[in-house]
Amino acid sequence: MVERSLHACVDPLCLSKVHMLIEDLWAETTDVAVIDRFLFESAVLEIAGNIVQHSVSDYEILCNLVLRVYETRLEAVFSDTAEPAIVDLESAALPDHLAEHGRGLAMTKLAVDRLSYAREGSLNCWRLSRTRTG
Amino acid sequence: MKFDVSSPRADAAVIRPCGRLDMTAAPELRDLVTTAVRDEARSHVVIDLAATDFIDSSGLGSLIGGLKVARNAGGDLRIACPTTQVTMVLELTNMLRILRPYETVEDALS
């Protein structure tokens, strides 16, 4: 198992840090199939973007991200200190083709096999898992 | 994110995002399309995606927004040269019919 982690302030600049973390992960796990890389990265960045977009606060919000590559799956766990997120994963679906918003969670669900959100103590926790195709 | 903008003919604009078209870059793309269409009367817009390493749902939303602005002005927005990641996102979201990729900018302009 290969692991990378990031602890950062939640702001738009942290998205670049997430991309760099993923690039670093792929540099060590060269056997992960391209399609898995693309879909997993898309899913991780959608959740990261969701956290950034909805974490509006007077105080600094922190987020911890752990990425893991196992033999058969890819996993990401986000924990952030924002107020409880209002999330309805069950009903997240692709909107009308001409919609300009509302695709993020649906895209994430399509790109991974498991997606969950839970409030754990004072933290919002998102978990994503994608079974590797190769 | 850098955007290169060119005007190959009087009624057209080519906008080339360079880097990641995500929530931080999407507003600027919308502004560039709006400027081209409404301020410069260039209602035929081509987004050259050859240098777009990554697109997310926000970036996709900005393409749709630009498409609507262009069509409302009697024109259109087309995409050209999408990278593999961009094509994957378009397939994942069933957007290939509405944002049909062209192989070259020239094909998209014709």
C-alpha cells in the first residue's frame, strides 16, 4: 500500500496542492491504469472543490486528505473542520445537459464505486473508493 | 491558468485555456466568452482544449454557460482538440452530443 497525505487550509489554492499530491502518488504507483488515474483524480478534485466552495466561514477551515493505493483499489479520505455539510448523495444525479451547475457529486458517484459522507465528531468526513481496472 | 485569445475572422474568437479549467479558472472563461460575443460581436467561439490538462464540473459548467451566451447571440460555441482527460469527463457526463469535439480549430471554425 502506498499513501500520501496533505493537511492544508481550505481555500482555492489548496486545489493545486491536491493535484500535486496526486501526481506524487502516481509517480510512485506507475502500475495504476490511466483510466483509473483520470477518474480517481476527477473524483478527488470534485470533493475537494465541493469542500472549498461550501466552507464559508469567519474562521480558518482545515482539511486533511489521505490518499491510498492498494493492490485492488484506490482510496481517498477527506476530513475538514467546517460546519456540517448538507449532503444528499442518494439523489445526486446528472442535471439537464444545459445546466451550468450541479454535476459535481453526480460525476463523483460515476467515477468511483463507493462515496460516503458522515459527520464524525466535529469533522466532515468524505470517503471515496474506486476498484482498480488494472 | 492562462488564456490565449485570438480572432481568426471578424465574427469568431478562439480561446485556448492553458492548464486546469476548474473552479478558479471557470469565471474567467465565462468572462472571455461574454466579452467576445457581446462586446466584440464574435458569436462563433471555439475553445481550443489542446492545452487543458484537467477539467472539472465547474469548467464544464463554464463551457455550457459560454455555449448559451453564443447561441443567444445567434452563434455557437464549439470545442476542439480535447485532451484525454477532458474527453473522459465529457463521456462520463454524457456531454459529447452537446459539446461535440472537433479534431482541429480549423474544423471547428468552418
